[in-house]
Amino acid sequence: MASEKNRIKEVEKQRVKAETEPKFPYTTKPSSLRRLLQEIPKKPRPPKFDKNQLRSWGFNDANDYSVLRVLKAVGLLNSNSEPTDLYAQYMHLENGAAALAEPMKRVYEPLFHAAHAPYKESNDRLQNLFNIHSGGGERALEQQIQTFKALAENTIFEGHSPGPLPSSGVQGPAAVSTNVDQGRGGSPSVHIDLHIHLPENKSRRDYEAMIEDIGRFIFGRTEGGRRDE
């Protein structure tokens, strides 16, 4: 009889533990995850990630190693910490960030069932979603949220560009010169020579955001390629 009671208590204990443990992958260094995701397209594909490989890329903090479990969760690395085919797709400068969209929807399926675009939700809304669909203490919940945001900032979802756009347009000096000629039918045609001096040590996401800003601020383009009226 006593053994049966102990078994029931143990089952209940495991149930409570399962309900309160984190449900989503997280790193204790979300800032390092952001930086690593931005470094991947700029570096050769390594045969395997280990602590020495991370150190060679400048990740020397003991907590940096926790980013690898997140890369495994979304499929960039396999169980042996070896880069996968998805990793190779993500390395592409053109649209590599789009490769993470489906893995993100798979890993964070409850969030995408609760909101069309959880990556666009406010911090308060994200806090609520993670409180409902995950577990863990306050610190673990915050690290799960920041891990999600770091991944989302380096993912393209259906035309949504990765990363926050710069708030003040193009960074660095840019010069524009225009020449107006007569085109066919007597209509004027405008030729624009655009010279951009891009800052160094920026990620491909930053450069893409700058080019998008050029389209908006100089050519009057909105998202989707339409002109502002």
C-alpha cells in the first residue's frame, strides 16, 4: 500500500515538473546567438561546432556554448553538432534567412497557432504567450523569449525582412546625382547615380536593411515595391 502511494506521488511529481519546465529551446546568452547567426553566412562551413570552434570565432564566454542547443533545435546542427543541409541554405547571402521560417514555425508551433505573426508581437504579448505555452522560472522564461526574438530577427517570414530596420535611414554617407534626359515619346527619363559608403563590420542583415531604406527614402518605395502616393 505504501509503495503504491509513493508511486502515485512520484507520477504527480513528474507531471508537475513537466508542466513547469521550459518547453522551448533557449540559450543563456541570447546576444551571442544573435551574433553567431550573423557570422554564419560570413564564415566557411566548419565540419563541426565545439568549444574550440566557437572560440576561433570569438565566442569565449562559458555560456556561449549554450547557443548550440538552439541551433540543434531549429535544425542548423545535427545531434553531433555538425552543420546540416539547412545550415548550408542559411549561409546563402540572397535569401538564406528564409530557410529558417519553416523550422521556426515547427519549433514554436503553439505561438504560431495563437498569433499570425508572433515575431511582430509586443514584449507584453510575447510574455503572455510564453507564460501560457511554456514553463520555467522567471529567468528561464525571459531567456526563452529573447532566444525566440534572436532567431526571428535573423529569419525571413513571408516577405518580412529579418532584423529591426534602422530608425534613421541609411547609415554612412550616400551621394546621389541625377541627370534628366528626354526619353521615348518626349517623356523625361531620370538617370540616377547612387554612391554609397557602407560602414564596416556590419552583418548582411544590416546591409539589406540599408538597401531597403534607400528604396523607401530616396525612391519613395514602400514594402511590396509600391510607391508612396
